[in-house]
Amino acid sequence: MKQIFWALFLFTNIQLHAQKREENYFDQDPKKFISTLKDYLGQSAREDSKLAAETVEKAVNSGQLSNEELENLREMLNILYQRRTPSHPYYKDYINSIFLFKKSGLNSAFYEKWHELFIKVTNNQKRGENKMFLTFLSFSLDLFSSNSLTSTKANSWQLESKDVELFEEDNAPVLRTRDNTLIGFTRGDTIKIYNTNGKYYPLTNQWVGGKGRLNWERAGLENDMAYAIFSKYNINFENVAFSIDSALLYYKDFKNLTIYGRLEDKLVPENKAKTTSYPKFLSYKKDFELKNIVADNVLYKGDFNLIGSKIFAKATDTSQVVLEFFLKDRVTKSLIAVGDEITVSKGERVSINKAYTILLYKKDSLIHPSLSVSYDIKKNEMKLLRGESALDRSRFFTTYHQMQFEADMVTWNFDQDSISFKMISGAGKNPAKFISEGNFDKGTYNLARGAATYDPLTLLRKCVQDYGSPNIPLSYIAQTLDKSLTEEQTLPLIFLLIENGFVFYKPETKTVQVRERIITYYLMANAKRIDFDILKLNAYGKNRSALINLKTFDMNLNDCRLIPFNDSAFVFAYPKQDSVVSIKKNRDMVFDAKILCGRMDMYGDKFNFKYDSFYIMAKKLDTMKINIPDGDKKDIYGNEVTIPLTSKIENIKGKIEINNTINKSGRIPLYYYPRLTTYAPSFVYYDMPSNNGGVYKRDKFFFEIKPFVQDSLLRFDPASLFYDGKLVTAKIFPDIPQRLLIQEDLSLGFVNVTPAEGLPTYQGRGNFTGDIRLNNKGLNGKGTLVFQTTTIQTDSVIFFPERSLAMAKDLKMKEQREKGKVEFPEVESKKSAIDWRPYSDSMIIRSTDTNSFKMYRGITSMNGSLLLSSKGLLGSGSLDWSEASVSSNLMKFKSHIMDADTAALQIKTLDGDKVTFKTPNVKAKN
């Protein structure tokens, strides 16, 4: 027992003695202290540790360290030694902190408190634990070297001023400062909190602020443009982000309006002023109404959040954000957008997403349920963009024109008088679509139904009736459609219905808004219980598909290739290339086009379509081409094959009634339509090159048709087709009242019989009695033509404006020898060719090979040509009688005399059979 007691006693004394040695390992004597320190740190392989000992030696020898500082150093090193703290890096870093302090500019009182707290921090740890010591040491090195509170490779926080004090709170060191600037750093970003009071807790890396001001300078805004002030706030320097509740925002454009809200900020590496989302201020108030905050023509309604340099507003469950735009007068409201989010880039752009948008013009509007609205402040230009969601793909609706349309983008520069539409997808190859509000498309109806066994439109209408509201939960609709359907399985159908304008959908609430009026309309139209139309137009264009002229409010469509008016009456318009289709109020239109109207093809400009009356006015229908059935021929689809008449009716002024006003769809068979009514004379011309080289010039030769009414344009009987009027013949004849009918050569013409007294011809220069025929061969006749004393019987004469050609089957020229009148001989012919040129006072009559002219009561005969005029009769050829014959190029015939200045004379034998004497070039008189 004694042995155990003495062993314990000896061990205790050895331990106490060893502890006493450890506590005083570094001696108070400066030389011994330096020697011991050098030996102790010299054991390390680290050169920086050895260098630290040498630095202390130099400082002691030079008097840089006071006795008090040296004693504090010795005291702290003995504590570290006693706690078995490794020499590296702790000894070295602690020694360095002392020398950094001496360069920091902090006062001795701060140093004394720092030393006191350092010892407490160190001793408050269990033996072997060094975390708090290291934390406080790291803080000290940062503070003394750069006035930093904390610093890592990623970021750091420091104070601008060194007006700081150190004290103890709850057994822990605390750094306090007043009216200082707290600065956070990271690579490419800096946060500054000005005029701040605060305390920093080094051991927990927490900053507790008492007040401060944060500017938006790093977001590119001037210091007096936007800043937030606040009182109590906390920052955990372990994180890159922090938030402050109940901050007060000052925004210059608010003009004394202050906003309370939540302030958030974050150190962002390589932060850029234009794109940064910090600082971020989120207002508590949600119902601001602010003028001039965006631009001087914009009213902003909603909450107010400043995200970087951008103003931002977000809708809540109980409120939405609104932008209202005004024209130059700052009074006329031009656009209202109610949506989910507003973003404002000050002085540059404002945008609102998922916005119910109403674009206002005159007393009407253009409406869309979900658009991205972007306003370029500098350009004063508005852009409305459709997104890709089903609701975004809904159609626009214009109340003025009573039309829906599908376009990707609508652009309106408020400095200009037009709104333009375009398709972005397809680079101009995809059309913008413009659909009448009264349109029913069987294809759309079938597409909505799809392959389902139920009719979704009928069931949707039932949902509205059963639920008692058009705003119906998606789950309710799914169960009504088919109890086996889930919400997710129902969505594809909902999206299809949205795209065709039957419903709207709010995904955030999973609510379907049923457009009951449109659904009812489609159901009744499909059942043919109500009238509808088939108006659906496509417009193309790479840069623009259409525009609304804000002076006239016309909606002008580019490159519109088809206007389907009525398929049952077969009325379609094909607008001219490079022309525009101008849609006016309530679907009235003006266009240049080719119109297929039943069997008629009509070409013209400025056609004026009236929707309510359902007719087309033609102020100038240039040409109407008439098609008739080609016998009983049918095409592969069973449709009749038609061929066009070669004559066209031109310059029509009239009205095309497409169908009855209550039968726009053609659901009721009314074969009376389409119908054409003209209000002024129209014309048929015969100047085509194929008709005698175009000799019948349209300014002088034409058929003038009286105003007429022609119905059943799709089913008329060609045999009954006629047009009353008169033929104006370029003064060949007086105007001839007549009825145009279809001729065998598919022309419009006639066969006419002259009065018994005949018709004066070429302004009285002759007379014609008989049949007159008009067709593609010209103006032809069969009958009696009289000129001077000559009467010609012919089966074929063609009358030209300056000339007539005929084959005479019988010609008789009466002898005329009255005193004071031009003399003519008696001439007869049974077959001769006539070329009459009345305005040249000449009729050329040529004998044929088998028929010569019988002259002078049959005593002589002649072969050759006669030239008949009001001055007499000339001839060229051979004149033969019983005794002789004379040949001459110029013979003058009188009632009983023939003269030829130059002739060849042949004298016959008595039997008249053989020439007995011949002499050329004699002056002959018979």
C-alpha cells in the first residue's frame, strides 16, 4: 500500500513540475526567449516558420516590439505550447498578425483588447481543439492586412474605414463600427452598403447591421436614381447572398413616393450591369398605379420590383399586372395588356408576358388572350408576339372587321399610321390566316372531334349548363368527356380546341374557359340550323403579311391568293399578284381579282364585296369570260367539263349577287344564284388578232349591251343565253339594234336581215340588202350590194371598217348617159371578185378565168379588172368583139365609147377566127 502511495505522489509531483515547465517554456528574458523560439521553430522544416523567429529577433533587437508587446507575445506562445498547438502554421501566423497589426494603423487600445480576447478565445477551447483560435487568427490577419472581416479565394467582405472597436459579448469577440461602408468582393462584382452601423462576430462569420444604404450603381443606375435604406439586417458571410426585410426604396422617377419591401443581394462572379438581377427589391404593396415610370405614354399598374436595372412586376392569385399605352396626345389609349409579368429596362424596353391584350383603334379593338408584349421606348414601337403554348396560339380577334386571324407577330410604331402583321415561322412561306367570325369549317369541326366516339363540342356546352359557369375545372371536363380520362389525357384535346378558338385555358389554376357562343354557333352550323360563311383568307409575305391602316382602318392583306365566297354557288376570287385585299368594317372587302362566278370568269379591279348584303359591286369589271358545257363531258370527279366562249363581255358595271343574304353558306339550294345585274352598258369587242388581223378596232367597232340581269350563272342553258343591244360598226352601217347569241364558232354574234330597203353602207356610199352575220370571222353578209349604177348579188361579203371584199355571183352595171351625169356602160358578170374601198371612191372588180365581163349590151367582152368610182369606169385587160380585140392597161369606158391611149390592136379575119392584122401601141377608140 505504501508503495502505491509513493508512486502516485512521485507521479503527481513529476506532472506538476512538467506543467510548470510547459507554462514557462518561453522565458521572460528576451535573449532566452529569442533563443528558445528560434530553437523551437528551427525544428520545423518550414522556412517561413524559421523566418518568423528571425523577424521577432530583429524586432526585439531594434526595439520595434515594446516590452509589453514582447510579454504579450511570450504569454500567447506559452499558452499555445502548453496546449500542444503545432508550431506550423499557428506560431508563424500569430507572429505575423502582430506585425500586421503594427502596420494596420489601429490604436494600442484595440491591440490590448485584441490580445485579451485572443487569449480568451484560445483558452475557451478544449485541449487539442484549435478551430476558434484559427478562426479568430484568420479574422485578425484579414483585418490587419486589408481591413477585411473575412476573405476567401471566392469572395471577401471588408470595411472602408478603420473606425472600429473590439469588445466582448457573450464570451465571444465582436467587432463594431459606425457610419462605415461595408464592401463585398468577388471576381468581377462588388457590393457596397453605405452609412452602415454594425457588429461582426468573427467566430460565426456573422454581420449584424443596425442601418445602411444600398445603391443600384452596379446595375448601371446612378446613385441618386435608385437606392434602398434599411435598419436592422444580418449577413452570413459564409453565403454569397443575403436579404433584408422592411427596406425602404427611393426611386427618382417616383417623385417623393417611397416603397417598403424586401431587399435581396448577391455577389455574382463576372457580373454585368445590363444583365444582372441584383440588387433585387420586392415591394410589399401590390397595387401601384404609376405614370411616367416606364415612359411618358405608359401607365403601369401592379406591384413594383427593381431587379438589377429592370423594373419587374408579377401577378398574384388576387391581382394581375397591367400596362396601358397612349398615343402622342397622351390622352388616347392605344393598348391595354393584362398579364403575368412586367419587365422594364429603363429608357429602353418594357415587356409583359402571358398578357390578355386589347389593341384599341377608333371605337373597336384587336384582342388576344395570351401574348408577349414588348415596347421599344426609343423606337416608340410595340410588338405583340404569340408564344408556343396552346393559349398563346389562340387567334387574334378584331371587332371592327369581325374577323379572327392567326399571325405570329403584330407590330405598331406609334409614330406611324399602320399596324403590321407577319409570320415568323417559315420565313414568309407560312401564311397568316384571316377567318370570318361567321366562318364554319367542316374540317375544323371534324378535327375538333377527332377519332373520339363523343362530340367534344356538344359535351363542352353541356358542361357549361351543368356546372353553371363557362369557367370549368379541367378535372370536371375530363370526367364529363369520359370517366376513364385523366386531366393529362384531356389536355391534348383542350390544346386543339384552344388553337381553333373554342376554349381558353389557365394552366396555373387548371381551368378551362369555354367560349359557349362559338361552340353553339359551330354545333348549329354543322346541323345546318343557322347560316354561316366560308370566308377564310391566307396572306403571305416575308417582311409583312398584312397591315391595318389607322387612317381608314382597312386591313390590307398581302399576297392573298384565294377568297372563297360560296362553294355551293361556286363563287371564288383569285386576287391579282402584287395586289392587296383590303378588308373593311364587318368583312366588307375591296380587291383586284379574277372571280370564278358559276360558269363566268370575271376579271377586274376594285371589286367591292358587301358582307351583309352578300354581293360584289363591280365599278369596272374589265372582262367577263363565259364558259358553257362541252356537251355531256365530265371530269374524273364527275363535274361538267366546260369550254370558254371566244367572245368576252367587257367594261361591266354592276352587281354580283353571290347568294341570298340568309343563305351565305348555300345550305338551301337556290339555283337562282349567283346572279349578275348590270347598271350601265357593257361591251363586246371583236379586235382579236385572229379576227382578220384585228381590223375591227374597239374604239369604233363594238357591240354595246344594254343593262341586263342574268341569273343562274352556274346552271344556265347556253341556248337561252342572249344579250340585247346594238352593234356599232365603225360607220359600215348605221347602228344595228340586235340580240347577241352564242354562235357556232363559240363567239357572241348574230344573224340579221336588213329592212327591205336595205341599209346605207359606209355613210351612204352604197347600200346593202340581205343577211348580215357577226361572229369570229367578222361582219359578213349575203345579199345585194349597190354602188353607183352597179348592183351586186353575193353569197359572201365581208365588211371591214375601210373596205369590203365579196364574190359576186351576179353583177349588173346599168348604162348611164344622161346629160350632166358621169357616163357608165352596161356591164354584166356572173362571177367576179369585188374589192370595195368606199372612202377611196373605188371598187375593183376582177373577172374570173371562166367568166368575163359582158359589156355594151353583150357586143364586147372583157377579161381583166374594172375600177368603178363616182368619176366613171376604168379598166385594165383585154376587150374583145367580133372584128378585133384591144389590150390595154388603162381603158376608159363610157356609155358607148371606150378609149385607150396606149393599146395593142388585133384585127380578125372575116370569120373572126384568125388574126389578119396586128399592130401595137395605137390609140384606140371603139
